Amino acid sequence: MAEMIGHALDRRQAKQLAADSVRAAELLTSLHLDDFPGPAEPAPPEPPALSRSWQRLRQLASADRRAEAEATYAEAQAIYAEESHRWNLLHEHDPHEVIAAVDDALADNVSQSACIDAGSGPLGNYVTVVVHYPGPEITDGLVQAGSGTRPRTEKEKIDLYRRALASTVIASAKEALVYAPAATEAYVVVLRYDLQGRRKRTSQLDAIYAGALSRRVLQVDWAANSPQDWMFGAREARFNLDRKGRFRPLGDTAGDDLRRLVDAVAATHADTRRRRYSREESQRLMGSQAPEPFESTCACPGCGAMEAHCLRLPRTGEPKWASTIRSCASCGREWAQA
């Protein structure tokens, strides 16, 4: 009887993990469908003469209170003047203002993203975005198969990774163009750490994609268009696919401009390299972890990385309340979710 109960629990956990895997995959492949609000135009403060509360204050308040209100209004006017100045700079495609606005907008993205450049060239105004994307491990997971579950096949993993990467590239370009209203195109560069060497223990940063997308990407009907077609058809698109369709590092074929960018980013990360969590550390921390609901996207409790994390079933000795164990590709930390 105990064996039957254990088998039923294992099947239920597997089905839950399959459902969680599907939800995570849906999130990864639907990012391009988001609409971004864009920067809000500053609103001038209401003049005291037009404010009912101000009129009432003038009748009842003392001279000190009126002086305080006038000072508050003067401060609001100064803030509005500064915000209006920055608004104008943004629409004039001032590089510093554009980089600040786009970088701030990208800060909450699922994949770590940053705006590193903005300016003008022969084809118009541009903005450059760098995206740090996780490796193929994010496609690990179970899928429903009849009344049971099974791991994703290699072909399914490759297809999911390509669709997820395309969705991220399109979403990054859309958000950059919305927050850089005078830009004519967004140049998106995707970087990834790949394991190198015979034993695959050395992690090396490299570019796996680069391409420029015009403002037309903001008007696309995605019900009738494929994000992959737009990603691969971008101006100056650079990518390296193997025979199975997997993304490989561009390496020396990236070109001097991309190589310099990769080297600069790698040098920056060398000073702030995330420490790796051992399995023993993760298990110890998981043992005292409070129940946490499953979320399609969340920050790693170890390093804060927002990349989608790979999922697996709980093992013996791990929290009994858990239905899913998440693993962070950036730092190796594992934690449980219900």
C-alpha cells in the first residue's frame, strides 16, 4: 500500500512539474507580446490661483503657512522644469538621456539587460542593448505525455530555446525603441556563458546573436508573424547555428566590434563574479526554507538573477511541501517552490 501511495505522489509531483514547465515555457516564448507604456510626459504643477485648496488656504492660513505653500509650489515648478528639460533631451536623442531612460526600463526584465550605447549614424538614430541570456539548461523539464509525463526531447529543447531567445530579442528591441522615441532602430546583442574545455568546466562569455531591428517591429501582428523570422531577418543579423539548429558562440566570426564589446563586458564581470553554491549549501538552505509558491519568473535567492531557471522534481530529503525545485544557472543555487 505504501508503495502505491508513493507512486501516486510521484505521479502527481511529475504532473505538477510538467505544468510548471509549460507555464515557464509560455512565459519565455511570449515576452514579445508585451506592450510597453513608454516614458510619461511631465505634467506641470497646478498653479496656486487655480487650486481650490490653495484658495481656501489663502483665506484661512497664516502668513507662515502661505509662505510654506508658495515654497512648495516653487519647488514643484523647479522639478517640472528639470523633467521637461530631460524630456526634450530624450526626444532629441541625447545619448546620455537615452541610455539612462532605456537602461532604467530594462532593469526589471527576465533576462539581465542593459543599454550601453546610443547615438546617430548614416541610417539614423540608434540604441544598443546587451542581453545576458542563460544556456540551454533553461529548456529542461517535463511535458505531459498521455496520462503520464516525459522529459523534453532534444529537438523540443532546441525549438523551445530558439523561440524563447527570439521572443527575448524582439521584446528587448521593442522596449528600447519605446523608451528611445527618436531612435530609428535598436541593435540587440545577446551574450551567454558557455562551458569550454575538454571537461566543460571553464565558463567563457561570448556573443550568440546580434542584429538591428527598426521601429517596424512595434507594429507587427504576431498572430501572423514569427519572432524567429524577424530575429534572423534583422539588419546585419549575426548568429551561428550548428546542424541541429542550436546557437553556438560567434567567437572569432563575431567581428571586431562585437569582440571588443564581449571583452569589455567579460572584464567587468571578472571583478564581480558570482560565487557558486555547492549542492550541500543549497540542500542546507533548502532545509530551513519557508514554503514558497511557484512563479513563472522570479529572482534567485542566492544571486538575484532573473533568468528563467531550470526545473526538476524534488528528491528524497528535500522539502515535502515542494512540487518543483529550481536551479539557478548563474550561481548554482537550488530552492524549492510549491
